[in-house]
Amino acid sequence: GENVEQHPSTLSVQEGDSAVIKCTYSDSASNYFPWYKQELGKGPQLIIDIRSNVGEKKDQRIAVTLNKTAKHFSLHITETQPEDSAVYFCAASDRAAGNKLTFGGGTRVLVKP
Amino acid sequence: DAGVIQSPRHEVTEMGQEVTLRCKPISGHNSLFWYRQTMMRGLELLIYFNNNVPIDDSGMPEDRFSAKMPNASFSTLKIQPSEPRDSAVYFCASRLRVAAQETQYFGPGTRLLVL
């Protein structure tokens, strides 16, 4: 089955700086890669996703890149703000396996004002 | 839309008791997922349904856990008997299962504490 590794587990950045979270996956058949943000006491919320036919996607201050050959994908947050503080999860899914999501272990991001 | 609704939001029970968690998916969604989140194991998929039919329950930890989806708007996850190691946050998520629609929307979760 799919295995998703996520690094780092914690990330502290100064407000205004950039944050980068990296994930690797094991199943080359995976074709959908969402990123979720989880705030304290809440469920994960989708912030951006990318499909295997695209190398990069941007949405305002967040962007995701995908390297299918290396089986890497990354989340980039620019101009970080205190409200970006949360736990971020990457995930991968394989349509052939019923689109089950396999999640990374999460990254706790702290943006210091 | 109200989003995915879960109840109760918090549950404290004693070991050996039966626990029932409830989920109402987003209207029109036809796939439903149950996850468990712990510090040690992260987010784990327990079971998922397509069109009310269980498709994959390989993540259900043992026979003490069971899940049902009697109709498109309601699902339950039951633990009987409960044990302290079942303490976790349980999330329900739903998805509209059509071509190229893969986003899962999560509910707020049920925080379960088994004493």
C-alpha cells in the first residue's frame, strides 16, 4: 500500500517569512495530492490540491509542487501570518485503489509575530 | 451547506461501555469515510462507504469496531466494548464520487475518552 512521509514534524518561522513542507510517497500509481490544514479542535480542511498531470499550482500565498519522477511534493507558504499557525497534512491517493487518502504524519507550523 | 455533522463532539465513557458515534455527510455526497486520529498513529482510515455500501474496512482495528450506513444521510461507528486505547479523535469525511472529484470534506470530529 501507499506510504507517505512528511517533513519536518515541526516548523517555526517568523511572520513574513516563507514555510516549506515536504512529502514523499511510495506508490507511483498515486495521482492526487491534497494538502489539509487542521486548526486546534477542528477537522482537517483542504487548502490546495494537485493532480499528477500538473507540476505546480498556486493559490494566493500558497503553492504546491509535484515531482512525479522523484515522488516528491511540497507545500510553500509565502508571507506567513500568525493565522497560518496550524498542523498541515499532506496526502496521496490512487484512483485505482478507490481514491483512499493516505496521510503524512503532519507538520506543526508556528508563525511567530 | 452545513458541512459534515458529527455527534457527539465529546464523549467520556468507562471501559467496557458501548460507544456510538454519528455522522451526517454533506447532502448529495455519495462516499463516506471514518478516520481515527491519535498522536502516535496520526490520521488512520478505518472504513469507507460508496453509495452506502462498505468498500474497505481493512483499517478497522478489531471486531469491537463496527460501522453502518443505513442511508445516504447517516452513518454510525460503534465500539463495543470500549477500551482506554480507543481514546482518540474520530473524524467522518464525505466526498462526491464522480470523475475528477476527489476532495474529502471533514467533520469537526468526536473526541472520545475511555477511562
